[in-house]
Amino acid sequence: MPPPQRIGRYLVQRRLGSGAFAVVWLAQDERLQAPVAVKVLADNWAGRLDIRERFLSEARLLRQAGSGGVVQVYDIGELEDDRPYFVMEYADAGTVEDLLMAGPPPLAEALRLVAGAATGVAALHAAGIVHRDIKPSNVLLKSPGGPGPVRAGTERVLVADLGLAKDLAASSGLTVVAGSAGYMAPEQSDPPPGGIDARVDVYGLGALLYHLVTATVPGPAGRVLDPAELRPDLPAPVRALALRALSPAPGDRPPNAADFARELEAVRAGVADGTGVADGAGEWEDEAVRGPEDGAVRGVRGTPSPSPDPSPVPATPVPATPVPVAPTPVPAAHAPEQPHPAPAPPAPAPPRPRLRPLLPTLTVLALAAVGTTLALRASGGGGDDSSAGKRTASRRIADATGALHLTVPAAWGREYADGGWDPAAIGLPAAKEPGLTVATKVSDWSDPESGVDGVFAGAVDLGAKDAAPLTAAVEALRHNDCRSPKEEEWDEGEWKGVVRTWTGCAGHRLSEAALAPKDGGTRGAYVQIRCAEDGDACDGATRKVLNGLELTPAGKSTERP
């Protein structure tokens, strides 16, 4: 579909992005001679009054916050086909997710970005709004003087995308699991009787801090690896504040985003002056190291990763997904801000320490699809489980772009996360591709001992129709706590490729597939399937998933079950 020439009085220039419910265009406000971002409800949702109201609610909430740390709404209107749109300020410097594609920023800059995001979220809290989906793609950057060259570290930080936001006063009794894997507070999936509050956003901000300083999305709540294990030179106050914000117990976190922002600024000031500690910034260090008596904070130094240790994958640039480059371990470094004591000219600042590898391939794909996590409705449709010789219920779901479709056993299809993935997770070149996780509990998918059944599928660009790099990447993956894999050729339905099946993986069976289309197309797929170790049932589920996998052009989204 060609782009519209105009949306209302705004001259459309190019498409900025799209999701399951809307498309965002860069446009020019000819009256004010300024660029703007125009968000338009997708045409396939135009007839759904509930989705339409949710879309308009986002515009109202953004306007209601009225803060320099929140994306501003300038105008609202309707197209000729009655689809609503709203006009926002344009963040020309991209998102924090874009920034992470180049690797983690310097520590002081990471603290500045998170403090800026916390200030914006605090404005939402002051307006009675809880965001519920803090993540790098929802934190925007804007040049202080508008488009054009800008000095790094001077961009404004703006919080955006309130599609999951909810009034604090109405946040009890939630029926939908809303948030993003690694960023979602545990109470969002199991709301307490009194409902959620501002502390779910503090958890998300803590995850943002963790991600920016370690290049890794944190693991499940209560099993977060100590960030010092990933970055040994990390100052203790930064480490302690991140762990405190990521506590699974809401009462152990800072009470709101405003308090968290103040604590971040105190830590940032300490890092800037070379001490690593400012007034009030080190008060949690002992608690984080010892651990509170009730055990709410986990992952102190020496705590093992909850996953088996694989052989390393080839080093790649650090992507937005939680796969750091694979360097050699580094010792604890002295603070580079300290001046050299010798009278001679100071030596060059030491290079920023590279980060230690964390996530093995068994769990990395759970976090590679860092997107909105939602509960699925009652199962629909049926499928033939050939291993059982009877009809069994299935569920079919598309990712946010509408480009990737999965069919899974109904028992697996309870939650999904659809934020895309980066093929660098398995050693391929970094890119942003459609990706989807469907599982019995997405928030536990990254823990191989959780007993979660489900599937991750991610699209892969095969370039010149060459599936060899994808196949080689999958064959290079190792899961040391599993038995040696059985490898089979796959040639069914629309796909051909290789399927490797590992058994004895913490009571589960793990299948990984490298697939290329039989028609010679350039879009392949990596698929990871986990199920309870039952040979016949797993065979049937694997066949159902692989035969039901479809990749279609982006933008042809279908309604989810």
C-alpha cells in the first residue's frame, strides 16, 4: 500500500514504524514549518470500538501528563475513512533501543538516560498514570535544537507509547498480562488484590538501568544475575540501585519514579566526581551484598546463572537484544575518571571494559523477543496431532508486524511476547527482525528449570537465498546440560532445513530448527521449541509448529485469537 500524501493538514514524508495497532509517519507541519510524528490507527482495527478507544486514550494520557519528559501531543483528528490519528512531537535522535544497537553507552550517559526516563515516568505518576511497559523502544531521544548534528549526551529523553497505560485509580483487577519480557514486574502477571501501582514502572526503570550498563536484559524476577558478574568494574552504588529496583517484592523498591530519579542523580553525581558515591547513594550497598532477611533480592556475586553454560557463539556487535559481545573476562577496573598522578601528560583513558557473556542459547531467545506480553483468550480451532491420532485444539497467532504467524498446541498458547528479535542472538549479523514467543508463561521462559512449554520463532534474512549461514549457526549452538542432539533433515510443508533435538534438558526436550522456504525465497526462520519430555507428544507438537509457521510481508496483520 502506497503511503498517504497527507494526513489532515500534515504532509507525509516517510514511515517511521508500525506495530500491531498503528502506523507512525514522519510528516511536515507546513504552517509551523516543523517535523511531527503522526500516529494512525491501523485499518484492520478500524471497526473495533475497544481498540479505537484505547488508541484515543493514549493521546489523552500523553496530553494529560503535559511534561517535557513525555512525548507531547499537538493535534488529533480523523481520516476520511474515520480512522483516528494524533500528532506528536518528533524525536529525531531515535530510541534507546537504537542506541543499544551500537553497544552499551558510557556509564555516566547510561545513568543520565535512565534518570531522564524516570523523570518522564514521574510526570505520568503525578498525573495518576502508570505506564506498565517501560523498555528501550519506548524511551525516545530528541536533539535539543531539532534535526541536525548533535553532541552525544545532550539529547532530551522522552517517554512514549502509552498503549498499555492505565489509570492508577483503576489498576486493580487486571485481566491481561501486559508488559515486556525482562522488564515486567512480577505483580503485573499476578496482580495483588489491591492492584498494581507506580512500583511496576520502577521495576521497568530498574530493568532499563540494568540493560544499559550490562548490555543484557535482566532475567526473571527473583533470579536476576548480579550485574557485577557481567560488568566487574560497575560501581557498587549503581549495582545496588539496579538490584533494589528489580526486587520481586514491590515494598523493597523505591516507592515511585520521582524517588528513583533522585537516587539515580545522586549516584550519577558520585560517578561524575570519581568517587562512585554521592550523598545517600551508597545506603543500599550493604543490603544488596548481604541480601535482605526475607531473600527478596537475589543474584549477588557468586550466584550462578540459572541456565546451563554453552559454548560461546561467534562475537558480534552488541545488539538491542540481550546478547553481549563475547570477550575475555576482565578484572575489576579502576575508575577511568581518576586523574593520573604522574607529572607527565596523562595516559589515554583505558578502553571501556567489554562485558562478560551471560545468556546461553537455551534461554536467549526467550529474551530476544522483548515485546508486549499478553494473555491469550480461550483456544480456538483444531489441529490433527498425528502422534496421538486424534483432533486436538490449536492456537494461531501473529506477531506485532503481521509478518510471522505461528500455530501452537492450545495448552501452550497462554501468553505471547511479540517485540521482535536480533539474529545476533545465535551468531548471525545483527538486525531487527520479526520474532514471537508463545508459551505457558512467557515471564518464566528464560528459566530452563521452570517447566514452561512453548516456542520461539524469529525471521532471518537469507540474503542471496543462502541458508548455509543460518544452518551453520544453529549447528554451532551448544547446550552442555543436555544430552547430545539428534539431527534430522526437515522437508515438509513450505519449509526445508535442519532440526536438532536435545533431550535431558532439565526435564524438557529442546528442538531447534534452521528453515528456508522451498520456493527459494530470501526469508528463513530460526525456531526453538521446548516441551515436557514425552517423545510422541513432543514429536506431534514440533510437527504442528513447523508445518504451521508462515512468514508473510509486513503490514498484513491478522487479528490474534
